[in-house]
Amino acid sequence: MLLRTEGIVIRAIDYGESNKIVSLFTRTSGKISLMVRGAKKVRSRHSAIVQLFTHGDFVIYKGAGMGNLNHAEIIHSYREIREDLHKAAYAAYLMELIERLSTEGEANVTLFEQLLAALDAIKEGKDAAIVTHIMELKLLALAGYYPQLRACVQCSRESSLQAFSAGQGGVLCSSCQSSDPYAQPLSGSLLNILQLLQGTDLRRLGNTSVKPQTKHQLKTVLRAFLDTHLDARWKSRNFLDQLDKYEI
């Protein structure tokens, strides 16, 4: 059976002397894995299509096991991202998030379009950290972990929200803050940004301007939530941390 689908390369690993196993996140079939034979050869017609971040049109032969690439055409190579270390680091983290948190064969057209919009935004030079945090929130929701940001997770109070509890799954009001000694203080501006990002459609993202201190707090809060609810070691996130230290 031949499957034709639009997809984004989210992972590619060497297999044998000349082949690659590629993970695609596709518009119609979700995450799928396939063998791309001869992709490591310099003159291979498939060498360009297996590059990380590549958005293309793929024709895949599906048998009983892993699919095999039959034909592919590049829609956008996102070469601009691969050639910029800063942009590539953030985009690689997004690919790892998708690879780990999406389910094989489960289509999610909205998420596919959001990922494509995220790559476009990073390519265009929009704040890659903010783009990444928006995608983190969307993928947390996909995984079944949706932080409560509109009302206290303890008493449902919608005012005086002053802390964020990663363990309890959202914000705490002043009366309930003591229920979690590890809850992180939450300023009004940080709460507003979290609420805004949670509902942001990346296809309509404009230019953003967030103070460095607020961005650091945003990163801290979301990282605590990710690490509490998702037991994973993020290779690309470690590289981002090293990159941040170098930039400082």
C-alpha cells in the first residue's frame, strides 16, 4: 500500500552503512517511522529530504513492518534554521518534544500546523524561547497535563493568585499557597504571560517583547512542570542550557 502524506522530519538516525531510519510527524497519519535506503550516500536522491526540520511531501510504501520511502519532494528545507546555531537548538528541542510526546499513527492536524508555524516563526527570527514555551504548553495538553492557570487548583478562587505549584498542577491563591512549600512565587505579569501563551495560536503570532527576567521566570516555571509530570531526559534541552551560558 502506498501512503502519500505531508510531513516534517523530527528525527533521523543512521542504519547500516548507507540507510537512515526517519521519524516524520505528518498531517494525516501523526508520527510514523520509515526506512530511507541509501540516504547516507552523497549522491542519493533522498539525502536532502532526511535532514532534520525538512517539510516535504512523502510517498511511503507500507507493508507489514516499517514503511519504506518511495518518493519525496521538499516543500521547505528550513535551511535557514539549520545554518543558525541558536535557531537550530530551539528547533531541535521542539522535534524532541514531538518525538517523545506524540503517539505513533495518531493524527493531529492542529498540532501539525502549530509545529509548522513554530518552524516558520523561528526561521523568521521571532523569539525562539517564546515560540518554544507555547509549544511546550500545547504538548503538555496533548500528553494530558494541562496546567491550571485561571483559578486556584485548591479552592478554585480566581483572584490573588500568587504562586505556581508544579506538583499540584497549577496556580495557588494567597490562602492556599502554604499547601506547597515548593510552590514558586508568581508575579501578576508572569501569570498574564502564561495565560496568554496557553491560548496563543502560533499561526497568528506577532512580534513579542518579554523582559529577560520574566523570560527566565517563565522558563523556570514551565521546566518545573515538565520535569514533575514527564520523566524524561531531554538531550536537546541540555544543549540549550549550554548555549544560554555561552551567550551570557
